[in-house]
Amino acid sequence: MIDSPSLRVEHVSKRFGEFTAVDDLSFEVRPGRVFGFLGPNGAGKTTTIRMIVGITAPDSGTVELFGQHMSAEMQDRIGYLPEERGLYKKMKIVDQLRYFAALKNVSGAEADKRIDFWLDRMKLSEWKSKKTTDLSKGMQQKIQFISTVLHDPDLLILDEPFSGLDPVNVEFMIEVLAEFKTKEKTIMFSTHQMETAERLCNDILLINKSKKVIGGSLREVKESYGTNLIALRMTGGESVLDDKSIVTKAIVHADEIEVHLTDGADPQLLLRRLVESGSTISKFEEIEPSLNDIFIEKVSA
Amino acid sequence: MRKFLAVVKHEYKKIVLKWAFLIGTLLLPLIASLFAVVPAIIFSLKGEPTRIAIVDASGKIAPRIERNLTAEKIAAKAEKSARDSMSNISLTQQDQIKRGSEQMGSFFVFSNFDPAGRSLDDIRGDLMGKISQGVLDGYLIVPENYGSPDAIFEFRSRKAGDFVSGGSFRDAVNDAVRSQRLADANISEKTLRELSQNVNFDEKGLDEKGAERDSDGVMAASFVIGLMIYITLAIYGQAIMAAVVEEKETRIAEILFSSARPFTLMLGKLVGVGLAGLTQLGIWIGSVLVILAVIASQTGMAELLPKMPVITPLMVVFFFVFFILGYFIYASIFALIGSIVTTVQEGGQFAFPPIMLMLIGFYFSFVVIRDPNSSLSFWVSIAPFLAPITMPVRILAEMPPFWQIALSVLVNGAAIAGLVWLAARVYRTGMLMYGKRATIPEVWKWIRAS
């Protein structure tokens, strides 16, 4: 059962009056992998996540967790860090964490043990008895992360988990997430930061205007998108780039040329032609489109 | 169940472990006792004596006025009026009054002013001069025709605003003149007192079994009970609202909703805050009982206690039941308001309708105290929203038939079921709507959406 998906969303739709927030969305999330849920603001990410964690119910379609339908018990296996997160302002950190743990059915003694462990891990032990208002924003963010993992969830859903963290803490959080991944937990997170997504995700799903745009493993997505970009550094042979049957566009940057091949054109053909033309080539590299490029093209299309 | 209890515990601790709760709990009994002590303290503060010149050509009135204003006379008078206004008076209170009035007795220093046949205008000018020099505070001119009904007693004083000394001085003059008139008419003071003695009016209410009960005690106790329920409902209803708004404002609601069902969260919140309210009410009632016990152990006050209405354990159970009914009715309304608005301040504006309802209930409790058996009393003690305040008062004033209490519990229980259902639906949707206050049609849509 290793490969059976821990989360399966099938033909899910959600409407608010006239407005369709999520339209016939289907995808699967597998254990031991990081799933990036991407899309512009207002695409329907938060609505989808809310249906997964059981805050709202879909109008049609099904959400299955670990092979079962969504239920109150299932909620205890999910750790959810919402984008709009909050803490009780005038409450001690330890008391809040205890409360959130109890709401996930963790016994008091077990919760205390885990709170100490995580506070120590996040280097926040001395803040245990402080109030939220005494903490910096970054610290609050870490406390909120602790509250999502106190019940050792099998599925971690993080909405913009890195926003507001400094680079050092981003690295630290990525390290923590990597641990979850090795423990065969499932991690799903949404973000606008394509660089982070590209770095962390095994699988991605891009939605726009409440519909799925592309999805699959990061590799598949990039390959299906095709590689028709070449980074070129050379002297002589510029005339080859004028051949419209191979090259649609050549953009000259400071020290290299970005060559856009025509659809279906073989990069090797270009290389041969350049060599034949007597050009001296110091760099010839097929560039994969970045997730950012894909995102911008798909969303603005 | 564990989640529900976690919410209850969380809400309870959040209120009870706050300084505001401790202060509020201790402060109310403290303020109440201050109200009893402070007037006595102020009363006992000594002022400057008032120096008054009496111009009395007849020479008959002035000595009587002076005699009327000796310390003992004033004390006796104050005590009598206190007795008239209060149904009962304790030994310590008697002491206070006596002490206070003795001090007041020394407020007056009299000097006789010999008119020596001068004209009134001349005398006035002379006295005015003394007043402006600060040698004198005021003067009284006793007319020669003091016996006639249209005689005018001219009193001018720089302390005319001082109602304490002004009042007792006027009384003393009145008494003096009346005594003199009686003496002139050959009637002794004693005869007059016997003739004008008030009848002894023994007033007691009856309950349906014909047993006597004291209506004053019932009045006071009903008022206190009604007020206490009203205050507690208002405070804790608003505490619920604040708790709901905080979770909405800080966006904690989203985390909560991903952990437990909104209904569990809402009910847990209502119960937790309600228990905090009961704790406070329990402390208040407990301290009242302790104070009464202390009073009872003091011989001087013992006679006060039988005047208290009899409160049976059954009544206490009913009070408890109706407090809980009232709490759930108003708390769910406040929770509903909390999930619609975006800030506590905004919620404050919307708290007006439920507060108004409570006030109406509180005002109707006066109707109930006056006539617990009227049909109006019947209806207001059954009506939802009003009954939680009016029914306990009615039970105290006169125990209604059991079926009426049962009906009232039923009606209000149904109201709670409806309100909690309504509030939970609004809560579920409203808590995730950020940014702006919902309009009534929107709220209606949330309620209808499953």
C-alpha cells in the first residue's frame, strides 16, 4: 500500500452563489513526496485546502484521505497551517500549544513532551511561558508551525509556510520538512514562490481561475513543456540565428544569447549549423523552462 | 468528547485566571460594603460651626430654638426619622446616627442680638456688616406676630446651601414656634403628641396557604436576585462575544475548524464561559451567606434575619436552572453577533438589542414583585428572553404552580435549541469571512446553506 495515495481529490467543485471557486478539480498526493499546490491569488487554492481539511464540504466530488472519506477522525491525522494564521494574543505559548494539541486528541502528558521537544528544536525554549505579544513575527511563525505538527500528522498541509521567515529560518524549515518526507509523511504546500517550489516539490499542481492547468511530477511537467530554449555564447556565425526555420527569436544579453527554437526544431541541428559556419562556441546549453516561466505563461495565457 | 472538554477548559481558564475576574469577583462585594460604610464616614466629618444671630423681640422663641438644637435633641430626632424610613435599624447604625448628630449639634453657635428698639432695616444693616466681616454666618429675625399664620421668619445665611444644618435649623425653628403657639393656647406638648400619634400599621403579605410573610424582605431580595442575574448575563454574554471576535480577528478560527466541528467548538465555548460565570456567581452568593452568618452570630442583628424571605433548596435549584437558561439564550445571541462583526468595538454597537431585552426582563421583574399572580406576571415569566430574569423573581415573591415553571423551562429550552442551532450556523460561515461585516441578507444565506 506504499504507493496508494494518501490524498485523493476527485471531481471536486465548490460554488459560492454565482461564483465557482473550484471547478471539477482532481489530483492525488502520494506519501513520502512533497506536493506543490501552485496558482495565483484567487485561483481557488485556499478553498480547495479548506475542503481537504474538512472546514467546508465540496458541492460535488469527493475527497478521500488514506483511502477513507473525510471525517472528524481524519482531521486528527492532518496538520494544517493556514495562510491567515493566528495565536491567542494574551496567552502563554505553552498553554496555546497544549490547547491546540488537545483539539487534535493528543493526551496532556504526550503533548507536554512534544511541546518541549519542538520548542527546543526551534530554539524557543525560553519563550515557553511568554505571551504571544512578546514574540517577534518570525518566532510566532515557528510557534504556529509547532502547533501544526504536535499531533504528528500523516498529512501536512502548509499554506505559504515560508512567508515572513528570514532566509536562515527558511533553510531551517526546509530541513524540518525534509525529515517529515523521509518518515513517509505526505507534505502538501501552496506557495507563490516558484523558486522554493522548484527546489522542494516532487509533484506540482498548477490551478488558475478555479481549474487545473497542469499537474504531475516536476520532471514530467517540465519535459512536457518542452525545451526550446538555448543559452549560447559564441563568436562569429550570427547569420545562422537568422534562419527562421530553426530560430524564432534570439535575444542578446550581456554575455550570452537566449535562443528560442521553433517548435519541433532539433537543438542538435542548430549546434551542427553553428559549427559548420565556423563559429567559436564557448557555451551551448539547453535550458529547462523554470517553474516561474511556466507559471507566468500558463497564468497569463 | 476530549475536544469538547478541551474547549470548555480553555474558555474557563481564559476568564477565571485573569486579573479582571479576580478583581471583579472581589470588587462587587467590596463596593457593596463600601456603600454601607462611606456615608457614615462622610457623616462623621466635622464642619465649621454655624454662627447665627437671633433677633427676637418677644424673647420667647429664641431660647426654645436653642434648646431644640442641643446635641441630644438632634440625635433623638435623627434616630426617629431613620426609624421611620427603615423598617429595621441595627445597633451599629443607631450608634452611627447618634454620633453623627451629636457632632451636628455642635454645628450651631447662637448669639442673641438685642434689637433695643431700633428699626428692622437698621438691625439688618448692622447684621449684614457683621456677616461680611466674617464674624457671623447668618441671622434669623423672629417677627413679633409669630403666632399669626402669615408671620414671616427671615433667615439669611451664607451657608444657605448647606442642607444638613439648614434643614435641621428650619425644623428647630418650626418646632420652637409650634411649641410656643401651643403654650399660648394652653395646650401641653404631651397632649398634642398623644393626639397626633400615628396608628400602628401592621402590614404583612399572605401566601396562598395563609402564612404571613414580610413584603419588604421579598421586595429587596427579589430586586437583588433580578439584578444579579441581569449583571451576570450581561457580563458573560459579552465575554462570549469577545472570545468569538478574538478568534475571528486573529484567524485562529481556521485552525480550530480544521480540528473540531464548529458545533463542538461553539458549545464548548458556551459551557466554559458559563462555568466561569457560575463560579463568580457562586463566590458572590457564598460571600453573602457568610456575611449573613456573621451577622446572625451578632446579637444585635439577629432580629434582622427572620425578615429575610425563606429560600428553600428547591428555590435555589430553580434559580440555578433559570440562570442557565438565561445564560444560554443570551450567550448564543452574543456568539452570533460575534461571528458577524469584525472587531470587538463593532460588536459593542450590536450588543444593544440583547442588552435591551435583558433590561426589559429586569423592568418586568418589578411588575412581578408587585403582583406575582397577575396574568401579566404569568406571561412575562413564561416568555422566552424575559423568563430567565422574571421567573426567579416570581418564585421568590410567591412560588407559582409547578406546571408554570415547567412550561417556562420548556419554552425557554426550545428557544435555546433554536438559538444555538442558528448561532452555530452563522458561526461556521461567519468565522471564515474576513474583512467586512456581514449584512443581514448574507447572514440569512449562511443560515439557509446546509
